[in-house]
Amino acid sequence: MSRPVQFNIHPILADTKDSIGMANMPAGYTGEGFFATKLNDVVGLARKNSIWPLPFATSCCGIEFMATMASHYDLARFGAERLGFSPRQCDLLMVMGTIAKKMGPIVKQVYLQMAEPRWVIAVGACACSGGIFDTYSVLQGIDQVVPVDVYVPGCPPRPEAILDGFIKIQDLVGQESLRRRSSEKYKGLLESYGIQ
Ligand code: SF4
């Protein structure tokens, strides 16, 4: 007679009642049978909870990002389940690791291939400022080649810091006006990087 197999000696019934996160409703007006709000807020809500990151990992910080994606920290909880390796389908460039000067044009090319709206996080001291590599061959911060929205310091930053940077990006995305990308200020920013 086979023995019953039990993996958990003291099974605990999971209480999932409060464990499902719901996005907060944007501010607006409610009445009987209707809810009215701004288009900006609705689009921002959808965008911030469905970010598709493109991990551009060149060294050790990339390993921290792998931990951030894995089950314990689980970036998917923030709606960023789907990592993309095709720039045309992604809207968040995450640069993680030391970027040699010869890689600078590649980072810029990847950025240019992404469709608007797009955002950029510099993860770790190397991507933010060159880190400990104050040498002739290392780019002293990716903001020399592309505009950066959020900087995550640390060598390496812990997954909590990467998540914090990601939440800051979500705040930016959620509040960004639909018209920002066609504003003169934004065009001026891109022009300062030689981007039309
Ligand atoms: S910041 Fe530190 S951990 Fe990250 S890529 Fe540079 S040397 Fe490696």
C-alpha cells in the first residue's frame, strides 16, 4: 500500500482576500451609472501599469536585475511581467552595468529604435556616472548619450532600490501629460542629444 505524500507537514490555508492589488481609480466625478475623469489620467493609469522594460545589462548590476525579476522580488507585481528584447515593442530602457565608450552609440541606437513614449532608468553607479571606473574607456554616465528619467544609485543597487526606481518611473508615467512629447521643451531636450 502506498503512503500518502504530504509536502507541507503543517499546511496553512492561504488568505488571498487582501493579496490582490488593485490600481487606484483616478480622480473624477461619480454619479449614478457614470464616472467621468480626464483622458490624461486614464491613459497614464494604463501606461504605468503595463510598462514593457528592455533590460540592457552589461555587467554585475544585471545580476541584481535578475533577482528583481525572480519570484522573491517579482517585478511582475508592478505590471512589468513582459520583458522585451526588441526595442520597437518596449517603452522603458533599463541600462544596467558598465557602459564602455564604444557601447555608447549602441545604447543610443537602441533608444532611437524605441517608439515614443519611452523612458530610461540608469541602474547602478556605472550607468549613472561611470562608477568606480573613472578611466579613458568608460562612459561617465549614460546621460551623455541619452536622456535619463530616473537614476538608481548603488554598486550594485539592491533589488529593493531597483523596485524603488521602477515605482518612481511609474509615478512619472502616470502623471505625464499626453502632450509632453510634442512640447517645445521635450523637443529641445532631444535636440540637445542630437536627436530629431
Ligand atoms: S555599479 Fe557596481 S555592481 Fe553595477 S555594474 Fe558597476 S561595478 Fe558592477
